[in-house]
Amino acid sequence: MSFFHGWTIPVVDDATHQHLAAKTTELEQRLRDIATRFGDPRFASSLAVEDMVITDVIARLGLNPATEARYGIKLRVMTPNEAAVSDYVSEHGRDAFYESVDLRRECCRIRKIEPLNRAISGADAWLTGQRREQSATREELPLEEFDANHQIAKFNPIFDWHEADVWAYVEAHQAPVNALY
């Protein structure tokens, strides 16, 4: 076993290496297909470990975008509207999202949904790092779906990856991850 930022990752044996190579090849093909089919696909990354796997493949294949420090590609960083965050905190408190579902939804609207809407405005497709294994509500997550809210195609290119696949990829490719991991 090896340790990566506190996570225990199995040593990559031949079977694991072959499995990871197959998953990686499949992901590369998915991303190439998306880049071919759509003129302005956008990758909405929260910089979670799953997103860094996708970022690493996008950068290696020369598809846009990727993480600036590692790959030398300029990112468009979307942040919440400072006034909206300040108003929310002033009115409800910094941790108000713990108090009710409505306050949690409003916090997400301000900090996640509104910046995402700006990030994918004008795109004809967008990509996420969502995986089926992440929660019960994602068990049926497809590779491709239609996002009715944004009226564009939505892709989940690692929808069928397991957490062990993600961490094996990170270790094998030395993809950068958030220090909080």
C-alpha cells in the first residue's frame, strides 16, 4: 500500500494497471468525442479530485481547459458575487446553511449555481466530474444527458469510475490535488 495525502491506495499491480489503462483510454475517447461533437464545450471544475483526473486528460490531449500551474493553460475562474455573499452572511450568519433547507439552497444558489450559470453561458455542452458511486441520487447517472435548465448537453465522463480508479489515476499520472485531501 502507498499513502497519498492521507488516502491509502493499493500498489498498482498488472491487473490494476491494465484496468486503469482501459479506463483512461475510454475516458480519452469520451473527451475526444465531446470535443469533436461540440464547438464550445465547457468543463465546470470545482478542483475536486475527480475534476483533476478530467483536467489531466484534457491537458494531455491538448483539449481546453486545464489547471494553469500544472499545464500552462489560462483558466476562467468564476467566483460568487461578493455583495450577494456578504448580504447572505450579514442577514443569516456565516454558517446559516446548517439551519434550514431553504438557507442551504440559497447558499448554493449564491455560491455554486449562479457562478456555474455564468461559466457555461453560451456553451453548447458542459462536463462534470460526477460519478455514480458518489451518492444514492447519482446511481443512474449517464455519460450524456440533456440539461433542461441550461438547454445544453451535459456530460459526466467518469460517471462509471470508482473512487479507487480516481486515486489510482492520480497516483499513476501525478495529477495535482487539493492539499485538503
